[in-house]
Amino acid sequence: MTTTHHHTKIGNTFLYQFGLGKNIAYKTGHWLVNWMVELDGVCKQRDKICGVVNCDSGGNSVYLGPSIFFSTQRFEMDIGIQAAVAQHLFGNQQRDRYFAEAYFGWKF
């Protein structure tokens, strides 16, 4: 969720993910490696610049592709690349071809 500053507000962005995976290697109680196919989406509202709606902003994009997930009891990571399979963008915007994603987490 974004905030407003000087009557300018960048559109809120909503992310969604769905995936199916298959264990490819593991050591019970220690670590796990999964190969996954993910469907990732980004839905963005229009921007408002100086109180005026930017008609060339916002939209919805859906991506599909593989990723690798690795996890231990304290660490996890997911790295993948997806191709754009559907895009509904508002106004005149450049379309994406790919979406690269990575996240890392550490449990204290």
C-alpha cells in the first residue's frame, strides 16, 4: 500500500502466486530441494500524479515458469524466471516479456 505525498500517489500493487512442486532431493529433518512450476501475477492500480490520474499506468500481468525452492530449518530461498502469458495494461505501456523472482528468508 502506498501513501500520498503532494497529491501524488503511486498505485497500490497486489501480488499473487500459485505453484505446484516436486521434491527432487532431501535429507529428512535437514534440507529440502523442490522443482516448481509457478503462476505469478501482479495487479497494479493506476498512479495519480499531482491529483491527476495517469491513464498510462496500472494493469494486470500473469507469468508462468519454473523455479527452484531450497529450505532448511532456518533458511529458505526460491529463484525462478517466468514468461508473460497474459497482460492487460491500461493506456500505452511497454509489455513485459519475462519476470524474474527471488526471495530469501532466515528464521531467527
